[in-house]
Amino acid sequence: MTDEPSDTTHPEPGTGGRNVSPKVTNPARFLNRMITVPEPEMRIALWAELFRTQLPQHVLETVDALMSAVRSRHPSARVSILSFTRFLQRNRILAKQILLPIAVVEGHATILALLVDEPPFKTMEAAELERAAANEDKEITLGERRALARRPDPVLIERLLSDPDPVVVRNVLSNPRTVESQVVKLASRRPVPAAILIEVFQHQRWGLRPTIQSCLVQNPYTPLEIALGLLPLMPQSELRRLQREPSIHAILRGWAKDLIRRVET
């Protein structure tokens, strides 16, 4: 008597010991599910589950379907690309382990652009980072600044938004007295450490605001994978301007042109 197939996950050869599910994810169903999931963290968890339980080929097919949905402005594209980009930012080692080899073999230029560790168009030099840290009040310790960032004091909020420490900025962003105009100023700041812009992008409140997303795309200090992930969320008028913008990465300009061409043809 033959054994019945099991629904439990099991290690597959060539998967690095991951437990691969025998159930193949349907890409269209997966992306449509994203629309029904209410919480951003739950959507990121779905991507993590996909990468941990599916074969690389099936992961690639789902990500490729996402890129097609993005180009065609499908209703599932907005929440899917945002959650996918957040997943990539938090799980780059896993994502590269699963996707990078097969994306190279298949020649998926867009996916490769998201995975390759290309630096931002501009980076804050070590000397600038040291200078920013030195400018902080030496009488206030880092721990005290992190605690002060939670206080509902507008003066403190304004001051600490320029702090070079990501945790201080994270606490300020979560402060209920922080307003959008202050976050717009932060997301537009130049020069700025990439780690600070990552905090803005990953924040559950501010990272979802279209105005903030636009600032991040336009900021040459934003990590390229974040700017690429946010680019499809930009309106057509913004894409037309970005395709000619000399202060952003050439890859970003090229993808803006590609998105415009695909919508107009």
C-alpha cells in the first residue's frame, strides 16, 4: 500500500534545510489575499511564510506576478508591493538566499535590482555621521534622549527629529504629538543617514502616508530597494517628473520610464 501525500512541510533537496510545503502557492490568489488582510504586519508575515515554505521557482513566480500587477496598476499591487518591500528590508539574507540565484538564471532585471546591494545615490560619509553625533548635547545621554523622545513636548520633538540615533527617531515617530509636516521634513532631509530613512519607511503610521512615500522616493539618500518598492505607488505625473530627475539613482529613473511606458501602451 502506498503512502498518502502529507500536508506537513518537509525539507527538500537544495532548499538549505527549509521546510518546503507540498502545497504550491497560487500567485494570483496570494496577491488577492493581500487585499483582504487588514494589518500591514500580517501582510509582511505572509511574504515571510511564502519565502520559508515554497521552492525558489514558486517564490519567483509569485514575485513576478507582483511585478506584473504593479505594471498594470492592479488593485492588489499597492498593498502587495509595499509589504513586499518592507519584508525585503527586514529579511534581506533570506530573500537573497531564495530569490537571487534563480533571478540571475531567469534574467529578471527588476527583481535583481531589488535584491542587489546597490548603495543609495548619495550616502552620508563617516565623518558627517561622527559630526552629527558630536553635535548632540553631551550632558544628555543616549538613553535619556531615547526616553525624552516619547514625551509629548513639541520643542523636544522638533529637536530630536534631527537626532542621528535611529531608536531616538523611532520613538519620536511613534510620539502621538508628532505631526506629518515634521515627518515630511525628516524624510526630505539631506544629508541624512540611510538608517533614519529606513525608520520612516518601516513606521506603521508614517510609512503608509503617500506624502511621506513621495519624499522618500525623491531623497537620494534613501536605500535603493526602498525607493524602487515605493516608485510604483507614485502617480503618473510624479513618474514623469522622476524619469528626468538627475538627483536620483539611474536605476530609479529607468524604472520610472518603464512604468510610464507600460501604462501608456
